[in-house]
Amino acid sequence: MIGDNQRPWHGGDIAPGVHCILAPNPSAWTLDGTNTWILSGPDSRGVIVIDPGPGDRVHRQAIIDYADLRGGVRQIVLTHGHADHSQGARELCEVTGAPVRALDPLMCSGQEGLVAGDVVHAAGVEVRVVATPGHSTDSLCFALPAQRMLVTGDTVLGRGTSVIAWPDGNLQAYLESLHVLAEVITALDVDALLPGHGPTLDDPGGVIDAYVRHRQDRLRQVRALWDQGVRDVDGVLAVVYANVAPGVLNAARMTVQAQLEYLQHH
């Protein structure tokens, strides 16, 4: 649940055919580091790599070494274009020959991009594409029906809550995306979330409910200040985010900007 999943996270095998290699980029923004998810079928026909992470040579080699034992990289897909998830994609593509696919065509290489409703069949794995704008315009999640899992990128984190990366991010879109994820979780009987940062989450419906409540609570706080005439970012930060850690102050600032933009229209 939000904020109480504090166990150390190192990645590794999550389920048959689902493995996480943790990128060496820990920070207040990335928690333990970026999770690179590697999916494979039972017959060693290669792997799908989700979010190769930063442009780190050691991390890239760890991905390649793991993939080579399973038939090599067949597809590289991105949850979104932020550098901590996507920077390593181009070099991994060049080394392995695997195409890069994402919602943003500028991030793609060697094959067409992805849109909501697409189904990726590769390496003996089925991946369903779910559009989840909000954290960023190009955010995607990936449902794994056979594994009953959902890769969430930065839309849902293993600890804490996601930033609305204004001006590209949008709070209205984010709230709608949480609703979409709730529907996918129910429809596919998802029993685990695989986030872009932090540990896996084993109560998907409860996590989404908690995310919605958190956003609603924050909006109520900001709306109360709005009604009192406090409509600037610094004024809201000083009250609603007074205890935020310095390392994520800029994240809070972007989220406040997204909240104020939302209140202008609601």
C-alpha cells in the first residue's frame, strides 16, 4: 500500500518468465533504481525487455547476458520516454538488433510504435498495451494475462506515489488512467503490479484504490487553499507539502502545478 512498502528491493526472479534487473541509478526520484523487466516464454525463444533504463554500460551488459542465455533480445518496449527508463534503449537496440517500441514515435527504432489495445506477441509472451497518460503524456502500462501481472512504469510505484510531471503530465488524465487500471485489474484478475521503481505490489485493487484516495485527499487540501485565495505554487507547497523531503521538492512542485491547472477547469 502507499508509503508502507519499505522492504529492500533488489529485483531478481518474480515468477516463471518474469525477471527484474535493477539499474544502478538509485535516488530520491528513482527509489532503489529503475526496474528493467525481462519477460520470456518457456521455450527459450528470446526475451522482451521493458524499460532498459539509463545509458549505463554495466546495466546494459547485465541485460544482454541474461537475455543471451534465453535466446537473445527480441523486443524492447518502453513504458514512457523519461531518461531513467529509456536512455539505454537505443544502444541496446544497436547491440542486439531488437526493435524499440513505444507510444512516442520519436522513441521507436526498427518497428512501428505502440497504441492502446495493441498486443505484442514475442518470445512466447503476450503483452497487452494499456494507455495510461498522466504521469507523462506517453505513459503506457503492459498487461501480462498469462502471468496475471501488470507492468506499471511510473503510473504506479512500489513505494510512495507518482509525480504528475507537469506540464507534460496531466492530473485529469492521470485520474482517468487509474480508473482504466482498476478495470484492467478486474478484467484480467491481476494479482501483482510490477512498477518502474520499487518492489512488486501484491494487492493491485487495493493499491489503485489507495492511489485514488490519496489524489482526492490532496485535491481537497489544495482546493481549500484555492478557495481561500492561495493559488500560487509556493503557497500550496508551504502548506500541503510542508514536510516533503528536499530531494523530491521539484517533484512536489510539478504535481502542485498540475493540481492548480486541474482546479482551473473543475
